[in-house]
Amino acid sequence: MTNLTRRKFCSLLLLTIAAPIGSSSADAIAPNSIRNSSNEPSSALNECESVYKEWIKNEKMSPAQYFFQKIQEYQLNPQQTSEATTLDFEHNNFFEVNGLKLGKTEASFLAIIGSNIAM
Amino acid sequence: MIIDANNIESKSIFKADICILGGGIAGIVLANELLSTNKNIILLESGSEQYDDKTQGLYEAESTPSIFPNPRASRLRFLGGSSNHWENSTERFSPIDFKKRDWISDSGWPLTYGELEPYYTKAEEYAKVDKGGYQFEFWKEKFNSTDIFSKSTLFSSTVSKSSLYPTQFYREYGDNLARAKNIKIITNANVVNLKYNTETQVVNSAIFRTFKDEQHQVDANTFIMCFGGIENARMLLTFNEKYKNKLGNEYDNVGRYFMEHPTVRAAHFLPLQENKLDKIYEGTIDDELYITARASLSEAAQMAHRTNNLRMYFTKRSKIELSAGISSSHIISNSIKNSETPEEFGGHLLNIIKDIDHIAEAFLRKELDTSFFDSTHEFGGYQIISMIEQTPDRNNRVQLGKEKDSLGIKKVKIDFRVTETDKEKTWTTLELLAKDPSIQSIGRVRLLKDRDSRIWTSQLGFGQHHMGTTKMSDNVKSGVVDPSLKVFGTKNFYISGSSVFPTGGHVPPTLTIIAVTIRLAHTLKSTILT
């Protein structure tokens, strides 16, 4: 299996599992490629990888730990990433990757995806 | 009546009540407004009814900073002036643009928005953009659009309008002027000096020359100079060489505070899937008007965050146009040329690897004039283009150089920079936009801070709006003209155009140029001419 195929496989698998949770987040950073099966999803997944790398560089807590802690704090369930992002924007809780301003909770979710790609 | 100065007798002397110097937008509007007075008017225009390369060459600057376009390319020197090539993008200045803001040095007009407001309505008629007003609510309903900033407390949507086709002022109003019995338009008439009595403070005559080396003069009771943002300063400095700075330059203000509208492409907006912006934000047509909605930072937010005013609009871009890899490849290749290693070399290399298809596409387009990867043309997002209000800076200036043009007038040399403070304020506003809750539901903003050095140099654009060089003030120490636009130190010499703006606002200046010119005509009619 080539590297690209492995990436595609891992990411599509992850997205299938996580789609209800993170649809808005993944779309946000990769607006037109990730959901269009005719397109190469690599740019969106590369973004996730960048989020992960930035996360481990700057944060003490793992992305998964942060994600679930924040979801709990906001009294949401893991399917409500979009609501968590709204609250992040309202509370000025951001994470920046290559200039892209993300809600920190959605960033942690994307970092979870990115951690699998970076493996 | 139109008279070609090339066909008049040598050393002719014309008599008039009013002499208007310059037949661009301000000159034409002023002449048109003053027609009804039945006073005799002479309008002197350097060019003719058509473009002429030799006359255009009179705009050539001696020197400009490398980032700044030579005025020879940005202005047009024939009847109608730069309206012969403008985009006709119009919008009113905001009330805050006129206010003294303690975080913007030398800000504050000696008149309020309210004082200028009545003249804006007529100005919109002149520019043929009077239909529908500038209220976003009106256009939102008309186009059945949504307001992307409806949830925002900091930003709102506002609209700018252009007429289709752009209004060329001489084509539109020239016939009316040419038919009038009380006006003479003298073409190919290049003003080279004034006759000014230092005792009485009265300007008595304007001297003009032709390329045939003939010199003539106009004697008049009132003179109004409307040469444009750079030329007003250049000619006033020229006149002052003879009259020892008595014409508005006692405090060395002529040519200083030169402002533009630096235009930066410093952020991308990436909409959520299937959530492109409504067509009003991309620009759309309605009955001979081109309407574009844009983001506007509220007055309260500007005060709270101590930012300058800024106009941000969203321009649709393909993936290749938003590619970080292409930008990184430029940064790396520029560094290699300068034998340097760029900061974040690894990051740039990664961007190139990620966007290798876009880079290959760009290369193929450039070298082989062909396209290879279809996906690179797909919609990628929006570029956020920001037109910035510049802080007035005394060191940004138009001066007379040493070289002379073909008529013996010294060429200009232009000093211009964008200060670090203005750059920081721009980033602050873009940061506020990226974090705004209204953005959260429709997409995300990427700030291109890693490209900072290129954004403010090779990628920097300009509105081609020249302002501030003969600024209006209620105090001779800090300005060149008084609030009635009369030049300090004179009793009958006025200036109109964007050179009188104390601050440049955040929108194209033409509508405001027309408004201040109509106001000047009103002043002249109600005082001097009665």
C-alpha cells in the first residue's frame, strides 16, 4: 500500500467514524475537498496533520483529553462539536494553525484525526 | 465654448470672473455648479478632449519609492481626468472618518459628516450611483440575501456601488459646459504660474503655456485649483518658489501628509461546505449598478480597539490562487536570490510539498501557457482584501525634485511608507474578524502573517487615491486651506479635490471629492459671487 493510499484509507475510516461529530470542523478547514469523493482529500488531511503537530508543540494535554474535558465542561455530548465551537468563539478560546483561527475544541478534534495521519 | 490654446494669438489675455484650473472631476463639477451664476468662467485644461502622450508625460515623477506607482500611470491628464479610467466604486465616508481620534495623529476634519451630508446626495447623482442608497438592508432584501454579520457586535455589512459603465465626467457633462454661453474651456493650456500680490493677498492672474512655447494669461476675480492630489501640491510648491511660501505654505505643510489607500491581501476566508457567500458579497449587478457588500468595523469597535478604519471585501478565488505552497515557493526563491535562508524554512518546504500540484500548475501556465490539473481551478475560498485608512504622516510627502518637465516645471519626488503602527492596526482588525462569532457559523479565517514582508511590499496594492497634500484645517499652522477651501494667505484662491482631505477614510475618495466641490460651489455662490 502506498503512503497516499494508507493516508486515504486511515482518514476515510476516521471520517466515517467521526463524521457526525466533526463534520463542521473538518469542513471548516477543508471546505471543498474533504466531502467530495472525486477530489483528493489530502489537503484537508494535511491540515489535520498540521493541527496535530501544532497541538503537541504547544499544549500539555493530549487533544483527546482536551476534547472530552471541554465537551464535559460545556455540558455537551461529543456529537455537538459545532455547539462547542460556538461557545469557543464566544469565550475567545482559540487555537491558531498556520494563521487559521479555529475554536480550540474543534482544533483538538482535528488534532485527533491528525494524530492518526501523522502515525 | 471650447478653445484650443494652440490656436490663439500670442500672449493673449483672457478676462473672467472665475478661473478654474483643471478639467478633471472636481473642475467639471465645479464649473457645472457655477454655470447658473451667469458669471464668466474660464476653465484651463492641460490636455484636450483626447488622451495625448506628450501631455500625459507631464505627470512623470522624478522619483517614487519602489513600491509606489508612478503618477504618470495612475492619473489621466485630459478633460474628465481620471474619471476616464476609474472603476466608479463609490461610498460615502463614515462619520468617524471626520472625527478627531486621539489614537490617530493629525486626524479630524474641521467639518463634520453632518455638514457634508447634504452634498453627498447630489454627488451621487453626478456619479450616477444615486439609486437605492447605501443601506445594506435595502440591497439585502432586493437580492434576498442574508447578512453574514447579523450576529456580530463588532462588524456590519455595508455596500459600495459603481455605475455601469463608469461615469466619465467630460463625456457626461462636457456638452452642457461647451454649450453654455458663460464658460470657455481652454484646452492644451498648461498652468505654469500665478500672479499674486503679496500686499493685498490677491491672486490676479494665471499664466499658462502651450507646447508651442506660447504664453498666455487669465485675469479673474476668483481662482480655484483642481489639479488632483499630487499636482495640487506640485503646482502650489511651484507658485511658492516665487512668492516665498506666502500661498498656504508658511508652516511648510504643502505636499506633506500625503496619503493613499494601501490595499493588502492579508487573509483568506474559507467557507464551510456548501456555504458560499451570497452573490451580493461577491459583487452583483442591478440595473446599471454594480453592488458589492463588504465588512465594516463599527465606530465603537474602532474606538475600543484604537484601530484605523478599514474596508474589507471578499473576492472569490480558486485553490491555486489561495495556495500557501506557491507563496512559500516565492519566499524561498526570493531568499535564494538574496543568498539568505528564510525564517521557518521547514514550514515553507512543507507547504511546497503539500501544494505541489498547484505549483506545477502555476509553472505550466507560466512556461507553456497550458493548464494541467483541473482541481486547481476549483473554488478554494475567498481572499479578504483590505483597503486601509492611513494615519496622516508628515514625512509622507510630495516635493519638487531637480529635474524639470518639458514646460520647465519641476517634477515631483514622492516619499511614501506605510508605518508599522498602521500595519499592526490592520492585523488587529483582521484578527477581530477571524474571531468574530458571526464567522464561526459560516467558515474560518486564515491570517497570512507568515507572508507579512511580502504582503506589505511586493504584494501591496494601492487604491490610486492621492490625498492630504494641501490639507484643510481651521488653523494656518496645521493646514494649507481653511474649511471654506481658501488657501491660507490669500483672499481669492481656493483648492478642491482629495488633496484637501485631512484624513483619507477607508473608501474611494471620489464621491467625497464631488461633495466637497459642490459645497465649495455653494460657498462661492452664497458669499463671494453675490
